[in-house]
Amino acid sequence: MAWKKIEKKQSEMWDWEKDGNELEGELIEIQENVGTNNSSIYRVKHSVSGEEVSFWGNTVLDNRLKDIEPGTKIKIHYLGIATSPKTNRKYKDFEIWEDVKE
């Protein structure tokens, strides 16, 4: 008998500046508390290529995606770097849509 170890498939990490400022697809999985900063990683099945891609969360993404269930189709548009009027800190800003079945 021969054994083959089954590994979890690692998806490519989406780079908003390099790969494109818009990502559309089905949310597959959310991993929380990953890495030294306890960040979230979101895994999406890209609607055009069919490939699975992942991206790191940030405060904006985490707050807007917290109530989205896996299996939901989403569209994320990266708006670029914004500055908080309260703290004057810079952050990556996004617009996010979910597919609403009527």
C-alpha cells in the first residue's frame, strides 16, 4: 500500500497594487488570528479565473466582512491609501459589495 500526504492547498496572496484594485468572487473561508499580528486571511474563488486567492485583512476589511458568510459572492474595490481625519494615520481603504439574492 502506498500513502500520499494530503496537504492544504495554499492559495496565492492577492496584492491590491500589483494584481488589480478589484477582486470579485465567492468567499470560501475566513481564517482568524493568523501570524504574529493575529490578523485575518480571507480566501476567495476568483469569478474570472476560477483560481482561489487570499488576502490579508485590515481594520476596514475586517469590519465590513465580519457578517459575511462563506459561500457569499463579494466584490472588493481597493480605493488606495486614505488618511484618517481623527488620527491622521494612513490606511488602505476599500469599498465592498455582496451579492444580494432577491
